[in-house]
Amino acid sequence: MTVYKKLVRDGVPEVIRANGQKASTRVLSKEEYHKALTQKLLEECEEFRTAQTVEELADCLEVVYTLAEQYGGVEALEKARREKVEQRGAFKERIFLESVEG
């Protein structure tokens, strides 16, 4: 038996059953869900950092979209993103801050 103790995509238990295995699952409380999503975001970002594939980046985005639902939805997320871009810019110019004096 392999123990995972992590949030998985909704279809994963069915995939496990289709492979002739048995999955033990439970539904998380709202508080547990938020904590698990936050952990999942870190996990997926680390996987992207290592693999550098669009599929891993898509996994990060899926978690971000799911978390966004807890903060007013994707529209609120996009509004906050646009406001940040207007105030401080984006990351398109490849600026790397070395240091600041004074």
C-alpha cells in the first residue's frame, strides 16, 4: 500500500479504480481544503520548476484558478493582476534587481 495524503484531481479515484486498485479517500472541510490547495500550489510549482513543461504549468494554473474561487473568482484575480501590472508593470522586460542602496 502506498500512502499519499494529498489533494488530487477529481477524476483520480476513478483512474485508480479503472486500474484495478482501491483508493481510500475523504472529502476535506473548507479549512482543510484551503490548506491542501495552498500545499498543492507549492507542489505543482516545484514540479514545473523541475520539468519546465506546459503541462506542469497548466497544473499550476488549475490550482490558482481553484484557489481564486475562494477569493472572489477568476474575474477578481484577473482584476487584481491587471491593477498590479498598471502599478508596477509585468515581468516581460526581464529586469533582475541586483541591489538597492540608501
